[in-house]
Amino acid sequence: METDIPIDIYTQAEFKRVASYSLVKQDIVIRSAEVKSLAPIEEVKGSLGICDCLIETLSPLKYVHGDIWFSFYYKKPCLRSLDSLKRVDGNASFRYLPLEDLGDLEYVGGNLSLRDTQINSLGNLTHIGGNLNLPMHLKEKLDLSHLNIGGNIRYWNEGKPHYSLINNDSEVALQKSEIPVPYWPHSYLYPDHDISSEPRPIREFFKYFKNQFDKGILLDTEGNTNYPFMLLFDLQQRIHSTSNMIKKLKLLYSGYPMLKSYCQAVLRNL
């Protein structure tokens, strides 16, 4: 089904539903750390966003009709090549990726950003319709005479990615749940959300998830981020000791970094 609204993908199961064929006909944003490969997608008739997704290969993707972009706040990216990707009709931003080569990429219709990458060569690239942004270490080291560039070329000093601000040493290892994790479709939850309005499997797992947390055990919710958010709201309702709340919140965001700013906001108001 085609839609003008980008589809956010938070779990492997959601990815499989959207990417059941080689052609995806809408904008998608993959936000699941579980997704390691884009197979079987070969063409996206829209834009492709990849956010905090530990993607290891773009293969067999060849063509993106819109933009392609990557964003990392809580996870450190690991993609080192664009692999089979040949053409992007829109803008292409690969900033902060540890890219070492552009794979089969030949054409970018808009702007191309390679800032803060490890690129040393532009490979097979022949056309950039907009601006080209490169890391400073490549200045005067690349032969760009073969490139058709429609905009300007600019070199940038190295920046610091958001994920580098996370202290990975303080993070708590997530444990695999001993019972299945029910799929909870991602939605924006409010602090007064009533868990009793959710289906029974979700209610029962949340109770188990909460009980394990109270024992100091943080479970892997397999990309179902509603569970940690619901736990944050639950803690606010049932924990009244300031010292205990501080301890609980620090444990919570050490295991679920996406909650860090929310937990810190609560801590500031204690």
C-alpha cells in the first residue's frame, strides 16, 4: 500500500512486513537495531532513512528514488561500504558512518555528504547534482576532474557524533527474556497511559518486565520501545523516595539510552 507518510520500522517483524518484496513503494525509516540487512529490497520508490539501526550491508539495494540518510544517537554505526547501491535521485547523507568505500555508487541527484567518514576514494561516482561535502583530510588529495558536480565542493573539520557522548562502560547488559516478548506497535505514549487498555499479552509481559527490573534485571524488549517508556511512567507513579527514584532512573537509562533525556528531565524536577 502506498502512502505519503513515512513508515517507521521499529522491529524485525515490522521490517519483514514492509520489505516482503524487492520493491518498496513508500518512504521508510528503519529504527530497529535488529535489522542487519536490507534484503530483499532492491529499490525504494521514496526516501530511505536509517536511524540507530546497526545495518551491516545495504545489499541488494540498488536504487533510491528519494533521499537516503543515516542518523545515530544511541548506537555506534558499523556500515563500511555502500555495497550494491548505484543511484540516489535525491540527497544522500552518510555523515558519521565509518564508510571506507562507496561501493557501486555512480549517481546522486542532489547533495552528497561524506563528512566525518573514512572515505579515501569516490570509486565509481560520476555525477552529483548538488553540493559535495567532504572530510578535511581529503582536501587536495582527490582528483575530482571526472565528476560532474552541479553545486559547490566544501571540506569540513571532524565533528563529534551524538553516540560518542554515550558512556558505553556504564551501560547495563540486557538479558534475553525467558518468555516471548509480545509485539507492541510503536506509538507515542503519554505519562497517563492506561496499561489496562492494552491487549492481555502486552499487559502480562509488562508486569513481568517490571518485576524483573525491580530485581535489577533489564530485559531485551526486541525493539518494542513502548515497554521501557511505560516503565518510566510507572516509576513516576509508584516511587516516592527521591533517592530510590534517582537510583531507578539511572538504571533505566543505562539499559535503554533512548530514555536518557526523559529520565534526566524527571531528575531535574525531583
